[in-house]
Amino acid sequence: MKPTDFSFYLTGFLTKYLPGETGASKNTIDSYRDTFILFLRFLRDVKEIPTDQLTLNLITKNTVVEYLDWTEEYRKCSISTRNVRLAALHSFFKYLQYENPDNLLEWQKILSIPVKKAEKKTINYLTLNGIKLLLKMPNVNTVAGRRDLALISLMYDTGARVQEIIDLTPSMVRFDKPFTIKLIGKGNKARIVPLMEPTVKIIKKYMEEQGLLKNSSNLYPLFFNNRKEKLTRAGVNYILTKYKNLARKEDHTLIPEVLSCHCLRHSKAMHLLQAGVNLVYIRDMLGHTSVQVTEIYAKTDSRQKREAIEKAYVDVLPNEEPEWQKNEDLLGWLQSFNK
């Protein structure tokens, strides 16, 4: 079977251009690959174009828009997921502009497809009492419970993304003071995050029990399943959901019905902000590219807004009670008002 031009350029895009020229992380490449797997399924099942017959000239702006609508309507994906798929396609067609400019007009039409606007959701986060309740749930009398406590407490204490926790190895934890941990974030960017002593004690005890303090274990996954494989996103979500359900049975007012791993990250950021920590430090801890991204927490914290407004408030209202409030005959007061 003769390879098509589409397969030729897609292979070069995923295996050479993304890792070699753009320096994209493995997670980004995996996400882009998944986008094209779904794109090929859409073309095969909906447009009836077999993968081995797919050529570049069959892909148009309308086809891409139909694919994006299909992900949203048929697969029930969110608008943010739709936009992630579009970002992957945009990257590919930017690549094609230079590698295969024969159909440049169509590539630019595809690149003109806008990101779809989505309603901004309010940030979901736990109060300090909610975090305390959640961390009480793991049974520390069991090996699994001690691992889960170490996992959840580390996720909260560092404000790490779930993938950053999954990718941790023992060598990335520093037990010399000041206690720190190295996180690898988006775009393979590393950052050093401080650890609090209570969390260090939990992590160290867990690592001793699992034999992870030995030099020979430096590159093992810090958190793993029964098969000694590093946890997956689904695995971490399963663990968190288990303890969320237990905590809701004890006090459903402190724990929301929907609790994601990212909620722990939001919670840490909000608690730091409420403690008076500068947004710049919160930005660096979370690994945001700009403090403008971190400002969403300041916009969310109604207590801080109220306190700031109250500090700036100057009383300009009259102390006396308005005359009309004393006047029993309101109608008569209104008739004589401003005459």
C-alpha cells in the first residue's frame, strides 16, 4: 500500500517537528496524537474516508469545523476540549504552511477558525476545614491509606497539577532544609516548590516504608499501583473520589459533590491568597506563565474584595435620618418634595 501525503506529513509533525523543533513535552505530543486519532475516526465513520485513502486535498475548513462540532455534539466534549483539539489542528496546519504550501489558501482558511468562547466557570475550591476533613479520611493503619494520605497531602501542599504528581520520582524530593520538591510542568519547565514540615514527615514515612529512599530507587515512580507502575490520571481521580465520598458522608457542607484533582490546586492558591501571600509568589509556585493567570484567584476571593473595599471606604452619607422616613404622610412629603 502506497503511503499518502497526509500520513507522510502527520508522521513528520508528531515525530520530528513537535519534539525536535518546538520542544513540545511528551504530554503535549500525546494530546495532539489523540486529536488526530479522533480526527481519523471522524473521517472514517462520518465522512466515509478510509484512513489509507486520506490525502491532504480532502481536508477543508468545512471538514475541520464539522469535526469540531462532532466532538462537542456526538462525543459530548466540553468547549474547552473542543478548543484543545482545535489548537492541535492549528499547529499541524501552521507546519503545513511551510512544508507543503501547495494548498496554502486552504491551510490559512483552517487557521482562521476561531477558538470558541465558553462561559467562564467559577473556581471550585475547599475551605481549610474542608481540606482538614478530606485528609482525615485515609486509613493510616493500612499501606494503601498511608500512600493515599501522602498523595493527597502532597497535591494540596504543592498546588501541583495531577500530571506533575504522576511524573514525580524519589530523587525530586529534597529532605534537607529547606524542604523542597521539583515539579516538571507544562512545556517541560521545572520549578522548585517549598514543602511544609508536616507534609515532609508524611512523605518521608511513606518513602521509607516503600523502600524509596535508596539510591537505586531514585528514578522509580514516587506513587505507583499494585503493579509498581506509576499512577494514571484516572487512578489519582479514583483515589480522590473515594475519600471525597467518605468525607461527604461526615459533612457534605464542607465537600462539594464534584471534586477534581485541580480543585486541590485551586484550594492551595486561595488559601495562600487569603493568608496574604503576594500573587507573584503564588504564580511561581503554581508554575503560571503570567501573574495575569494567577489573578483569577484574587477575583474569586470575595472576602478579600470586601476587606479591600471596606479599608478604602469613606463615609459620605448623612447621619440624620431622611425626613421622609419620619413623615407618616409619605404622599404629602412626596408632593411637597423639591418645591
